[in-house]
Amino acid sequence: MNVWPSPDAEPAVRAELAEGVRVRLLHAAHGDPRAAAELAAALTERQAAGLDPLPAEPLALTPTLLRVHRRDVRALPDDTRFLLLLAAADQYPIPTHAYARAVTAARLDTRPLDLAEAAGLAHATAQGIVFRDAWTRIAVYESASVDDRREAHRLLAGVLSGEGERPRRSWHRAAAALGPSRRLAAELRLAARVARAIGEPALASALAERAATLTPEPAERMPLLAQAAAEAWQSGDGDRARRLVAATDDDALGGLLALRAGNASEAFDALLTATVRHGHDQASDTAAHLLARATEAAIYTGDLRRCREAAAVADRLGILPPSTLGALAAAFEGRYDDARDVLEAAAGRCGPGGDPTLLIHSGIAALLLGDHTRAATATARAATSARARGESVTVPQAMEFRAYAEFWTGRPKAAEAAAVDALRQAYATGQDNGACHLQAALAMFAAVTGDEKVCRERAESARAYALERGLGLPAALAMFALAFLDLSTGRYAASAARLRALAGFGPGHGHRAIRHIATPLYVEAAVRTGDTRVARAAHADYDRWARTVRSADDLALSARGRALLATGEEGVEHYRTALDLHAGGTRDFERARTELLFGSALRRLRNRNEARDRLHSALEAFEHFGSPHCAAQSRAELRALGERAAETRDTEDLTTRLTAQQLMVARMAAEGATNREIAARLLLSPRTIDHHLRGVFARLGIRSRIELVRLLGEGSD
């Protein structure tokens, strides 16, 4: 689509809009804040909350904007308008790149386009016509007569005869049709299959939907609409997929959409019902796929009972339990040996190419096994494969799990940037449940990097949404983030209380997996508050998992837990064991925390020299991670030893003084973005952006954006 970009501005729309709706609304309005405001005013309460999809015809809801554009278009001569119409039909909703060939074939005079350029509506380039904006192109098309539109599509279809152009030729032939046609509907069905095979799900969806419109057989329409919905979902058009599936009786697809944007418990019920139906029909591949999604829904809720129910259905239907999801279900039940075996098999399937969903599962398996390097490789390949196949809907999930791998292996700024990008894509593709999980992950990143305001804002947003939709996993992760923030800022009792509450939360509010990975944190908080009875039992279970999967990092954290629960010199040996194990792992941040705790223990035992070395090493790592609270704890311990540990002042790289979030805000501000524009891009409030900029100025010792531009410019030389 060739358009001049509209200003990057957040529309002044209704305050009660869900964040995902706000992002998709601006996209539906083609980036125009005026159109977005008009669209928002016309939404129902359910649409504003994200419970129902956005309207199918946004242009019908923006009369003020289109009235101006129509007037400008209608002031042009007929021959100019037809040339613009031909370009508009060539660009949207299916870009076909046939305009120049159609003009040549029809021997059209292009000189009338000078009038459009003089009016500021469009101009010609070697690549085709560039419209002033998307709404000008829309006004050109929808203000033309029906006969002129058909003629434009007929001309475009006539020149689309090259290799691979058949689906687009069929699209224009259908757009020029006078009415229902069995022959055209069959042609479109075939074209949709071709488009799917060449990795163009958006085109396949448009062709299938048009086939449903043109087929004279009512019985054939519903399967075509279901196909169109599935392809729309794969291409990242979540609102369109939800509108289309509502016109069908496809409970399987409805369950999948609910899994990504609705109530997880309802999604589980729909998907398991569909699994049983397809299993009885002997469609084993379909049943296995649906069972995997049902198990995923159960894991999202944190409901062990539902995991067992899915496992029972798999056994009854003779379906092999789905790889990583089956492993998580086994781990929930304490069958750690079974979980390890399945995870190791899944993690091994991370070679180049292949199905992106399977690659994501390989990455998840590798993360659970503590192999962060293999996890990063698998998830990077998953994102690449998804983009190559046109499966936009899969990219945010791949990026999310890659961000975890990046973060724990010492690249926090890259991890946070990837997660923010994934969050935006999750909202844009209608995956609000995935966005909730990313908000919780970003809250955790913010807790580690000491960004208390962002941590609380992200965590509160994630928990509020998760509790509405029964999503125990992100709800628990958000609570974990707040507990870590409390621990790193010395609020030990508050941290222990959050983690004890997390352990007691049931499905939809908590999650066994998060409770498990939070165990090392809970042990530390419990020791700080003198309440270790429950922590010892939790540590014993964590140690059993670590010994089963044999992950160097998990074994190191278990050894650290034993050190914390021990007394005197016994603890020292456990700390040494932990650091030896960390040397074979990849979680550099946890290694630094182990050194901090070890250094503190050595100081209390009056082993001053080794304590000093450990604490300096921890401080250096925390400064690299941009974790000011943990760095402050290291400095406090060094001061207790009589050491001076000055704040870092690396003049060669000023950005090391900023957290990952502050660095992103600083760079956008230096590029000239306003606070509101930065807030829209990072999906935070303008007030939080103002807080960040004040923090940036304080850390860098400056007072204005002009100085910020100069400093960041020098830092990039």
C-alpha cells in the first residue's frame, strides 16, 4: 500500500478503551487520530472493552473525515479520477502491483494525473501512484460508480498473467463480477489454496471470504467463512477473524480465538469438546492439534484439574500427548522424570526452518531445561519462519520467549526492547491474552532493572486483565515481579507475604509453574524474615526438579537456597558449590545475586578479603544489567566493610547509567518525539513517560532535551 505516512499521534479517544482496542483502532483508522476518535465514539461498550471485535466497515463510521476527502476527489475531472481509481483498486485490500501494466494495456493518458498532484491528493512515481494518505485512497474508491470500479478491476485482472499472479487475478475477476457465480466461487477456492501454499494467509482469507459471497450454494458458505476466519487469524487480523467466525458454527476456531483474546476456561471447554468430536471422526491430526490448544488453555489458567482432564481425553482417543504442553502437565503433577524426557525431546527439534509453533515449543522446552542459548536460537528461528509464512499472529509469542532467553543471559536492554515490540504486535493482532503475559514479563524486567513505577504500572495492568479472563499464568508472573521488587528494595516481609499468597492462589489467580520458579526468591525472603518452615519444604521440591533436569543454573539456585537455610561455615560451602555451578550456566544475573548474598555472609563471618572481592564482582554485574537496587545493596555491604564504592560514571558510554526503559524513552525524546507519542509507542501513560524523563535527566546530570540530544549523540560516535 503506497501512502504518505500520517503523524504518529495518539488519538484523543474514550478513556475507557482497552489498550489493545486503542492500538487496533489507530490501525483501523490508518494512523489518523481524527478518524480514530470518530471510530471510538461509535463503539459499543463491549467493543470498547475488547470483548467484541471492531466494526467491519470503519469508513462508514467516519463521515466527517470522508466528507472532506470526497469533496476534494469529486472536484477532479473524470479521467483523473479514473486513473486514481485504478491505482486505488490495485493497492487495497489486496496489493497486486498491476497499475502500470493496466495503464499501458488500456493505452490510458496519464497526463491528467498532474491535476491530482497539483491538488495535493497524489503523485506518480516509478513504482506507481502514491496517495496523500490512506483515507484519500479510500475516498477515491468508494466515491466511484459501481461500473467504474468493475472496469478498473477488469483491467487489472487482464494484465495479471505472470507466474504466481493467479490468486490476484482471481481477486480482481471476482471484484468485477455482477453477482453470484458457481464458476467464480470455485476459481476463488482454488486461488485461496494457492495463496495459502505460498505463505500469503491474508490473501487466502480475502479470496475465501469473496468465494463465500459469490457461491450460490448456501451450504458451502459456512465452511468458506470458517476458512477465511482461520486465514485472517494467521495473518494477524484478529478483529476480522472474530467477526467471520461468529457467522459459523466452528467451535474449534472459536475456542482458539477465545484462548488468545477471551476467557481461558471457556476456551478450554470449547477446544476439548472439539477435540472429542474430531477424535471420534478419526481426524487424528486435527484432534491432536485441538488437544494441544486445549492443554495450553488449561496451563494458562493454572488449573491442574483441567490438565488431567485433557490427559484423560488423549488417553481415551489414543492421541499422543502434545510435547511441551504435556511436559508442563506432568511437571504440575510432580512427575519430573516424565516432564524432563518430553522436554529434552521437544528441545531437540530446533533446527532451521520448520513449523514456527513447534520451534516456539522447542524454545520453551529449552528454557525450562535451563538451556537459554538453545532457547534463543529456537525462538529466533520461529519468528523468522512465521514471517516467511505470513503468520503474523505467531511472531509476538516467539519474540516473547526469545526475550526471556536474552534477559537471563545478560542482555536486558535487548530483551526489554524485544518484549515491548512483541507487546505492540500482540495488541495489533488481537492477542490481548498474550499481551497480558507480555505486560507481566515487562513488569518482571522493570523490577530487575529497578524501574519501580513501570513495574507497578505493568503488573497492575496485567493482574487486572488476567483476573477478568481467568489467566493464572500472567497473574502469577505479575505478583512475582512485585515480590522481586519488594525484595530488591529491602521490603522483605512484603515480598514473603506476596510469595506466600501466590502459593495459596488457585486456578485463574495463581500458577504452579510461577510458584515453582519463585522458590529461590521465597527462600531468601523467608530467611530475611526468620520464617523458614514452609520455605524448607518448597526448597526440597525445587531441588528435586533441579536434580532431575540437571540444569547448572537450577542446581546453582538450589545450592544457594541450602546456603541461605544453613548457618555459619556450612553455608559458605554451599555458596561455593552454587558459584561453581553458575560457572557452567548462563543466568549471569542470578550468579551476581549469589555473589551478593555470599559476600554478605562472608562479611558477617569476618572474612573481609573474600567478601570484598565477591561484592565488587556482584556490583560490576548489576551495573552492567542496569539494576540499581541490587547495585545499591552491593554498595551498602561494601560500606559495611569500610569500602568506598562510588557511583559508576562511565563517560565513554553514558547509556550505562540508564535502565533499559529509560534508554528507550531517552532515545525517542532525543529523536524529537513528544511524551504522548512516546507513551503511545511504549504502551505506557504520558505521566509515566514524564517520570522517566525526569529520571533520565537526574541520572545524566542534565536539564533539557537539547542536552540529551548532545549527550546521546556523543555516546553513539
